[in-house]
Amino acid sequence: MAQETMEGINPTRMELLKLKGREKLAVKGHSLLKEKRDALIKEFFDILDRVKGSRDKVEETLKVAFEDLTEAQVVMGDLAVKKAALSVKESIDVDIDSRSVMGVVVPVVDSEMEKRTIVDRGYSFSDTSVKLDEASKMFEEALGLIIELGETEKTIYLLAAEIESTKRRVNALEHIMIPKLQNTVKSIEMRLQEMERENFVRLKMIKSTIETE
């Protein structure tokens, strides 16, 4: 099977020098991309381990919260629970910033949630069930966990996309670009050597012709 070379390249010493420079850059770029890929994969799995625990905690917290809410609805009735919910005041501030992980911009979510008493929530505690208080507390806790989980899962998604893109670039350099450059360099070197031999033979023939005259 013929080795693939680059098309439209003139077999000259100038082109040979240019190609050798491109080959050197491609090899260096390949090495750097492999380092980046490996670092991204390590970061990805480090975060993935945290996500598994976070997701389980969110699900467990929401499960308890909905159980408490269901009990509150049984005791108070749906209408009373909805009325209490509408009187609850907002209690969380969210600020979204970003950071760079090996050149990948990922979100950093800073959230502040004030810890509130029954009175602070805004509904009357005299005509509500204790289960509503417990449900409110658990939903507030779940909200904070969900915000953290959202930041982490978005980071994982962005890292996964960058890892895939970096892998494609590494493979393209390793299996296509670098071999093409190396084959083309080798082809030009062989062609230049062939041209030198032809010139040597030609000069020898000319010298021989002159000497016999």
C-alpha cells in the first residue's frame, strides 16, 4: 500500500525545510494536545465522582421533602398548602461566574441562602402543620444542592465535549497529518538525492565528452 503524501509540493530544498518545520510543530502540538487530553480526562473523572454522591443526596432530600409535603396536604388540605406557599418570600441570591480548566470555560455558581425560621418564611405558623415546616426546610436544602449539582453537571458536559474534540485533533495529527508530512519529507529527500545522482551522471558525461574531443 502506497504511503500517502501531501499534494502540490515541489521537490525543492526550500520546500523540504518548510515541511520539516511543519513536521516539528505538528509533533510538538501532538504532544501538548495529548497532555491536555490526559489532564482533562483526570479532571472529568474527579468531578464525576463528586456528582454521583451529589445526585444521590439531592434525590434523597427531595424524597423526604415530598413525603413531608404530602403529609401536610393530608392534614391541611391542598388549598391551605397553596395559600401558605404563595406567602413564602424569596430567600436565595445566585451569582454566576466562570473559571478556566485547561482552556475550557466552566461555570462557577455562588449562591447565598439565608437560614430561616418558621416566622421568616412568611406564612402563619398558627394554622399550618409542622409537616409543612419540615417540607419547607427540606425543599430549601434541596434547592441549594440542586444549584451545586447544576454547576457540576454543566462542567462535566463542557469537559466531555472538549475531551472529544481534543481526541479528534490528537488522532488527526497522529494518524493523518504527521504521517503525511513524514512521508512527503521522505519523498522529497529521495527525489533530491535522485536529482543529485542524475546531475552527477550528466556532469560526468559532459566531462567525458570534453576530454575525448
